[in-house]
Amino acid sequence: MSDCCSPEKSASATEGAPQAKTKAFCPQCKRPGRTVSTLTLKHQVRPEFLTAVNHGAFYFCGTPECQVVYFSVGGLTLTKANVRRPITQKDAENAPVCYCFGFTPAMVREEIAASGKSTVVERIASEMKAGLCACEIRNPQGSCCLGNVKAVVKAALVAHGS
Ligand SMILES: [Zn+2]
């Protein structure tokens, strides 16, 4: 997981890198989740759930309208209320899109409104090269945000009409 920001994998970040050997499906929305490490869970869940995540494989649900954030194959689910931060995919207006450097969708839109383009992807990429990202602990999905950032930039450019 420490190579989560390597350029080869970042392109597929939105679709979920094929890390899991077996697919697991969210009990609420029935969509496939992506595997997350215990390290990710320990940083993301509220203190009262620290023990609950000690055992079993957990998955992240990125479905925007689904309340479940993490679920285990054992049937435990943790919802938005059980985690410490708003989730990019589920709370687009209040969550950062890049958790390591704090970029928000509003910042992306403001830059595009002012200059007609976004430099956020380049800025994140250069920070990544310098080894300054910590997606496994900062990002609730446990992997690099670049795919999400690219999607936000694309949508903002379309909305801007460029
Ligand atoms: Zn779900």
C-alpha cells in the first residue's frame, strides 16, 4: 500500500485498483468495495470503533448515495457517522478531494473560475514525487486521491465551459 501514489496505479484510482483477490460487495448498495488496511481504518474510524476493526478484512464503499463507508466480510458496517472525516465520494461539498494536501472541490472551482485551468493535479503530482503524500492514513479510501481529483477537475472544467 505504500506505493499507492505510484504513477502506474494512480490512473485507475477512481475505479478501484485491483488489490483484492476476492470481491466483496457492500451490504447496503450491493456495489463492490475496495480493500482497506487496518492502518487506514485505525486512522479513519471514531475511537469507539477502534476495537471493532481489529479483526477481519474490511472494504471501503465509494458509492456516493450509500451511507456505508466500511464493511467487513463478517457483516460489520461502519457508516458516515462512525468515521472521523467527511468522505470525498459521499460528501462532495464538505470533504477534501485530496486529503494529504487539503485541496477541496471549491478550491479547484475557484482556480478554474479565475484562470480557466487547474494546476491541482500537477501540484499533487510534484508533492507525490517528493514523497510527501500519506494516502493510506489520510484518505478514507486508503489509496491515492488522484483519480478523484482528476474527476473533480474535469467536472469543474465542463461546468466552466472550457
Ligand atoms: Zn455501499
